[in-house]
Amino acid sequence: MARLPLTVQAVAVTGLSLAADAMGAAHVDGFSVMNDGDKRTFFMCKNASGAPITLTIQTYATRDGLAVAERTIAVAAGARVLTGPFSAALYNRTNGLIYVDFSAVTSVTFGAYRLGS
């Protein structure tokens, strides 16, 4: 399999329903998400499983010749975590994408959101 592209949903003043269809099942090979770089993109991860998972946001940057460590976020069993925004200089690949990975995907859902239009 391959990493899946994930569409970023716009959060507007008129609202965005966070119904079940607003978040999709986590993918075993992770997601690629377009990051606009203006610090308005964020992610929501819900772990409905009985064990904690780790959400990893890959970094693409180097500082003084050293790779910047990936951002890891613990998501407890039964918890929902909101994370972001993401600096383009640290997280974006040359094509503007951020790569997101999961330590486990069973009963895990994920969504990408952008504030404003």
C-alpha cells in the first residue's frame, strides 16, 4: 500500500459539522496532507481503541546539518487530541505536504482542518 492523500476540511464562521463522516479511519501507511504554511492547518485524532497510540508528524527540516526530530503525540485510549498549527519550514516537504503516521490504526479516526477560507 501507499500513503493516502487526505483532504483538508475548511472551518468557517458558518461552522463545520464534526459528525462521524468528518473524520476518516486512520490508514496503516499514513496520510499526506497539504499544509498551506500560514499556520492555520491542524489535525484531530480520536483513539477509540482500548490501548494508547502514538501519532507522528514527520519533520522534513534540518538545523545545522542535523535532522529535526519528528513530532510524536501520545493519544490515550478513548481520547481525542487536537494538534497544530504546523510550521512549513519544519514539516513541509518540497511539495507542501506533511506526512502523518500512526503506531496503530484499529478504531482510530483522523481529520485535517484549516481555519478560514
